[in-house]
Amino acid sequence: SVVHPIYNPSNTTYLKVSTYPLKDSSGNIVGIAELRRDVTAERELETQILRRHHQLLVLSRVSSAVSGVHDLETILRIALDNVLEIMNGTIGGILLLDEKTNTLRYRVQRGLSTSHAEEISVPLGEGIAGRVARSGDSVLLEDISKDERATHADLIGAEGLKGFISIPLRARDKVVGVMNVASHEAGRFRADDVSLLDSIGDYLGAAIEQ
């Protein structure tokens, strides 16, 4: 049996093709019978189970880092690296909120030009990250380069950022930072990616407060 993907403009379906020999009374093969079955639902379920397993693994790693490591930057790097690994991503960063200036600045990042990342200072309530920090609500964007709320358009254009997620890092009843994950591909992320990051954000918020 072989599973064949069939690519359509809107989705991909999977057919399982099984072949069986047809024999005569003497045992000679006289033909082939072919059975085709749509196994798309089964493949999607397998993918979801595998994805959930990876998500739980990431949460376990981040939880261990928070409880076993006392250096904040190390915790943030472990969390970001694991998030990017499970999401097959290469671009992301964690910004912390300076309560004295009410601005967000990158503490750790991956995939962005260092010079750009060091220059970024996001006022609370401005841009995507600033709005997320103020509202406490996550944002999922199909293409940040087309979103009028985004600031630092020069950075977004230079880095070729498209798909984008921004989630708050909460410590009890306040937001202490923001995690951003981006892609060069529009529509790259889904709602369950946001759910995973929200869970991690709760761990990181507690670590930052400590």
C-alpha cells in the first residue's frame, strides 16, 4: 500500500492505494486489483497528534528551564529556541517592558539583523507589540507588512517579514513583555500556534517577575 498526496488549489487530500494480485486456479497472476481509499482525515489526525506531542515537549522544556535555571537571559533563550524549533521557524524575539519608560526592547532574538533589533524601542500601546503589551491580548497576522498598525516598516521590509504572531508575557495581573514570532511566508501561522505561545508566555512572565 502507498499513500499519495493530491494537491488542490485550496487543500491537499491523501489517497491510500493498495494493489492485490488476481490469480487463476493454477496460481498464475492474471491481473491486478486496485483499491483506493481517502485517508485525508486519518493523516490530519496523525499530524495533530504529533503536533500536540511536540507542543507538550516544548512546554516541558520551558517549564524545566524556568524552575531549574536562575539566569533570566538563559531562560528566555531556551524558550525562544524551543518555540522556533517546534514551529519550524527561524525568526523571533522576546521584548521586555521597561516600566520607567513604558517601552519594549528586545532582550533576546533570532533571525533579525542585530543592528535593527538593538535600535528598536516600542512605546507601550504603539505598533503590534506595544498594543499587545497594553491590551494583554495576542495577535495573529497573515501578513504584517500589510498591516497599518505595524511600526518600523523599514525593518519589516528589510527583513521580509510576513506571517506574524505577538503574544503577551504575563506575570499575575500585568504584562511584563512580549514574544514575537515571524516568517517570510504569509499565512504561515495558525490559531493553535497562538495557543502554544500563550501557554509559554505564562511561564516566562512568572520567570521575568522573579
